Amino acid sequence: MQPAILFDPTALALVGGGTVLATVLRTPARELGRAVAALRTLPRRPFSAEPLLRQLAVQGKLVQRHGVLQLDRAVITDPDLAAGLDAIVDGASPEQVAALVDERRRARVERHAAAADAWTGAAEAAPAMGMVGTLIGLAAMFARMTDTTAIGGAMAVALLATLYGALLANLVAQPIAHRLRRAARIEAFERGRLTAPLAALAAREAPQKSHAAKLAA
């Protein structure tokens, strides 16, 4: 069998275009942009908090030697860790720091879930668009029953549209959604490991800040 017989531009346009249109209509623009941008993360390794924990340990030693204001001069690339350290510098309590980091982690999880939901929606729409293409192909075939040269093309659209819908859903959209959800679960767990060390650092610095405030008074 020649692979070329499995390619039909009309069926591909019906299924691919219909799936994209259905996904765009059911997904907010911001979430749709995140879903597309999330494709860049697929080749990456799962998120690990180990580098951030090592960086946090280094910052803790610097604070012991030079004071909490040393954190202001630290170059922190991770936004969640930077937000937690900024809160410590501003005098937040351990509970406040923990709540801040957990809130940012939950917000990140929601963003990841929205991106995965967009791809799940595409996986749900693709088979339906395949069925639409099949119906269009059958309608065209019955409308041209007197033209034997056109029946084959219409039948190809009808059959290949169903094939394209199944392949697009099960080999593209659904695997992407599953991988994004798995990466989101791993990152959510790993980022949860940052909460306790940051809260501990805030608790360690709280008595010193309190004592300094009393001396200043």
C-alpha cells in the first residue's frame, strides 16, 4: 500500500481546521496562549526543587553571616523563591511566607491545568470533527452518484476524515495533555518542598528583626 493514498488535503483541512476552531471557541485566549507555549516544556526533564533548595541553603548561610538584607542583593531567577525571600526581607512571619509560597504554587498549578485542559478539549473535538468530515464526504458522494469519477474522491474524504480525527486525538492532543498534567503534578509536589525551608528561615530571622526593632526604639 502506498502511503500517499492515506493523504487527502480536504479531509485534513476539515478535521484540522475544525479541531482548531472548536478549541479556540471553547478556550479563553490567555489559556490558549499558555497551551501553545506549554509545548516548549515537553522535551524538558521534570521539574526538580533540588537546585532551588541548594540555592536557598546558600542564601541561609549568607543571612547568618551578613544579615537578612543580604537577600536583597541575591540574584534569584525562580519567581516563587524570589517572592518568598522578598517576604522574609520585608519582615513577614513564617505563616505569611508559607501562605504566600503555597498560594503561588496553587496559582501555578491552575495555569498548568488550564493548558492541559485546552489540549484535552482538542482531543475531544478531533473525533467529532472527523465525523463531520465523514458526513460531508458522504453527502458529496451521494450528490455525485451520476459522476463516477467524483465518487472516489468523496469516499476518500469520508473515510480519511474519521482516521485523521482518531489519530489527531489519540496520538497528538491526548498525549500532550497527559504529559502536561504529569509535569504539573511533579512540579506542584517539588515546589511544595520549598515551603518548609522558607518558613524556617523566616522563623529564624523573626527574633533577630524583633530584637533590632526594640533596640532602635
